[in-house]
Amino acid sequence: ANHSKGNSKGSFELPEIKFTKHFINGQFVDSISGKTFETRDPRNGEVIAHIAEGHKEDIDLAVKAAREAFDHGKWPRMSGYERGRIMSKFADLIEEHIEELAALDGVDGGKLFTIGKIMDIPGCIHMLRYYAGAADKIHGETLKIAGEYQGHTLKEPIGVAGIIIPWNFPSTLFFVKVSPALAAGCTMVVKPAEQTPLSALFYAHLAKQAGIPDGVINVVNGFGSEAGAALASHMDVDKIAFTGSPEVGRLIMKASAESNLKTVSLELGGKSPLIIFDDADVDMAVNLARMAIFFNKGEICVAGSRVYVQEGIYDEFVKKAAEAAKSWVVGDPFDPTVQQGPQVDKKQFERVLKYIEHGKTEGATLLTGGKPYGETGYYIEPTIFTDVKENMLIAQDEIFGPVMSLMKFKTVEEAIERANCTRYGLAAGIVTKDLNIANWVARSVRAGTIWINCYFAFDPDCPFGGYKMSGFGRDQGLHAIEKYLQVKSVITPL
Ligand code: NAD
């Protein structure tokens, strides 16, 4: 129990939970079935709210509202400038509620309140403003066509977008998808994760206040196998934008294939390598590695979960990494001195502990951590394994918890080969002073984001997504808008 200086009992009053129903066609409504499900505080497992539980009939209602708003409403037809103006107002309203929104994600997901206030929620505002500024810059091309024709392309919104997101960044991932969809002129149905249903409802309320017309953003909470599956297989949904696990990504593609062949974009998991070379400043590298895996309690798709350290500094790194993990502060996410809150729920908590047991039985050495932390709640000690082999489950599977696998390498070629040896390809980190090596590795690692001498640096302008089984399509950046657009060729004789 030498991990915590924080107060795991809970030092913060619950924020008022104002919204628990679905948001459909501009109104908060109960489920047609009248059913609700519980959302819990991971600090103690207590129920914090009963949330309307969406089923197929609720999804049908939400899709109908989105369809109507798309086919006959103002949003797809107004100028991009006007859409951008309303989106900016939406961003301004979020800015007035930063604390409340960070608190909702804190009690719902065990996320650090302070980080929510300075990173997650301001990041959402930034995302929304970025796409607000892009909404009036969506345009086609003129075409000179052989045989005395001329033509042009029109970019049109794709239609009704279905947006399905996970629980680890409930606010950020909402805006990563919703913002470009709004800029494109789409209407949408959002299905948040069942573990973190709260903040999306608050955003829907603020969207209405900002002047986004009814039916443009609909939010239906509920379980993936019910509400999520109904959205993915809906005949009147034109696109699914998904972030989550590869297993569910497959189900979503299958649902599209077996319904109306809607387009699909998938942002899936990761098992990202952080490669540290002999010339690195060891203290800086240890700090970076610690943050890369323990930030957001390891519940981050780009977590640097495989740390490769070159042999010359390996022993020193191991010693310092153990100390760094021990001084990482676990505790109540509302305590500003705490660096790691509880895992999102009991299921995730047990899943991570099971992987830790696997690591031990597979023959890896438990350097530090490895146990639940505290008496109540879903806290886990920052954990490091050494002597990890590539064929072990803990080196291949996404654990989605505070578990680092530490490995030693000799040459650049070996580091590249081992970095590429999982089925994932979401991100990678490189620590070296040698820019030639950094660029060589950056070109050779098959991953969508490469950080050199940094980690977790994000911006709405940086495309984000995966290679291999980490998915396809890119979120963020201007071309993410293309995912929510159709291109039409219009041809006339000269
Ligand atoms: P998950 O795939 O189980 O759930 C994600 C969402 O899909 C939830 O809203 C869930 O309700 C829904 N869902 C579940 N079954 C469904 C079905 N049959 N049809 C339609 N929707 C369904 O993932 P999770 O465990 O909640 O989240 C963790 C995963 O998300 C990890 O693998 C992580 O790497 C990934 N993730 C990826 C990114 C990224 O950008 N690449 C970001 C965050 C998380």
C-alpha cells in the first residue's frame, strides 16, 4: 500500500445528475419499454443514476427523427458558415460548464477531475471550434471532361450517421465523431457506452440551447448488444463511426454487410510500443514511460503498454521504473494530488487482474504492483512486468489497465521487428537523441501515430487512427470530414 497519498474514501460531492433519459428529436424521453439500467461510481461501486435503457424501438424512433431532420430539416441545407456559427455557440456553452462536465465523467468513469477540467473538456471545445471553422470550407472540384463536357463535384453530407463510442473518453470521443459530422451537415444518433452514459446527455441539452435543430443530434443510451446492434444494422442509417474493441468492430461490419451496406469506420484497440534507445536521458524516458501506461489508469487505446529498452540502459531503467511506479499516486479521482483513479467498472477491474495472473503464470517477473489497491472501489496498483516474451498474452493482448510489459533489445532492426509483432498498429513512441534513428523507426513501425521524444501529444488537426487490426479510417484533421460526405459528379455539355 505504498502507492497512495490520495484519499480513496471520496472527497467530492456527487454532481447533480440532471439528465437520465434518451434525447430524441429535441426532447428527453423515457424508453418505450420503460426500462432503465444502473450506472455506478467506480470509487465505491455505488449506483449513481438510473438511465433510460434503449432497445431497438428507441433506436428506430431516434433514427426516424434523424432521417426527418436530414431529409427535410434546415441543418443539411443551411450554409456551412451558419452551421459553423451554431457549432461555435455550442462550444461557448460547454465552456460555461467545464467543471460540471469533468465531474460527470469523474463519477461515471473514475477519470481525474483535474485532468477533465484542463484537458478532456477543453479538448472537446477545441475540437468543436476546429470543425466549426471548417464547416464553410467544404467544396468540390471543377472537372474538364473529354468529349466536350464539363463537370463539377458536389460534396454532400452522407445522411444519418450512427456514432458508437466507448467509456474511456466519454466526452472526447463524443466530439471526435460528432464535430466533423455536424460540420458536414449530417444528422446523427449517438450510442454512448453503457458504463458512461451521463455526459453525452448533457451535451445534447447544450446542443439544443445553442440552436442545433431538433433531430440533428439524438442520444440513445443502452447496451451494445441491444441499442448498439440495432443502430449498426439499421436500414436507414447511412454510416457507422465506431470506436471500441476489434471484436465489436467485426460485429459492426457484419451488421452493415447484412443490412444496407452502410459505410463503416473503425477506431479499435492498440498494444503500442515505446522504444527507448541507449542515448536517451533515463529519467526523462522513465517519466514518459510511466505516463504512457499509467495515464487514465491505462484505459487508453494508445497506451504505451510494451516498453522496449536498449540493453545499455536497461538495468538502470528497470530500477528507476520500479521507483517511478511506486511513487505514482493512486486514489480518489477528485483529489487533485492523485494521478490514477479506479478502473471504470468491476468487469474491467477483474479483467485487468486476470491478465496480471496470466503474466505471472506465463513466467514474466512481477517487478512492482500486481494487486488491487485499497479496500473499496476498482483501484489497481501500477504494475510492471519484466522478462516479458513476445509470445506471452500480456505482450499481445490489449489489457486496458495500468500494466507495463518491459523488454530488452539490442539493435534498431530488432526493435522495429518486435514493435511490429502484434496484430495492432495504433501508435508508437520513440525516445532517442539521434534523429536519423528516430525517423528510420518512425517510417518502419506500422502505426497511425508516432511520437518522438513525447507521448500523448494530440491536436484536432492531427489525423488519428490505426493500421492492421487497430481499424481503418482516420478521425481528426480536415479529411475526417470526408467520412461524413458523399461526392457527386455533375456533368453538362459545353
Ligand atoms: P466495446 O467494443 O465493448 O464497446 C464500445 C461500444 O460499442 C460501446 O458503446 C458498446 O455498447 C458498443 N457495442 C458493444 N457491442 C455492440 C454490438 N454488438 N453492436 C454495436 N455496438 C456494440 O469496447 P469497450 O470495452 O467499451 O472499450 C474498450 C475498447 O475501445 C478497447 O479495445 C480500446 O482500445 C478501444 N478504444 C479505441 C480507441 C481508438 O480511438 N482507437 C479509443 C478508445 C478506446
